[in-house]
Amino acid sequence: MAEAEQIITNKKKMREILEFMEDAVKEGLNKEEIMSQIDLMLDKKAQKRIKQSEKEIKQGKAKRFKSAKQAISWLRSEK
């Protein structure tokens, strides 16, 4: 888990986390799911990888699927 100092010193990130928590509670996510997402939000390396992946998707270097079934179907169609 991220250090408390990191959370407190970045007001923008703190607001983002609070907004996420509000939405997560409304959606019925459990504590473990919420904490997992918060850890991901605070992980700078993971955020960098996510941004890079989004960039690759926009450039057409990668493809995004809504479900595993859709990905499998696409893989089978590429033969």
C-alpha cells in the first residue's frame, strides 16, 4: 500500500481517490476491491504502463476487447 504522505501531499490525487471511493461504494464494491483500485491509482509505474497502452490502442498497435469471449473470437478469426 502507498505511504500516507504520498496521498496527503497530492491534493488532486486525493480528490480523485475520494470521488472513486464514493462511486465504488454506490456500486457496491467490497473493501478489497476498493483498496486494490486505490493501490493501482497510486502506483506510478502502473499508471505509466496504462497510459502507454492507451496510446498504443489509439495508434492501432494494440486492440481492446470488452470481454474475454470477444478476444477469443477475434483470435480465432485471424487464422
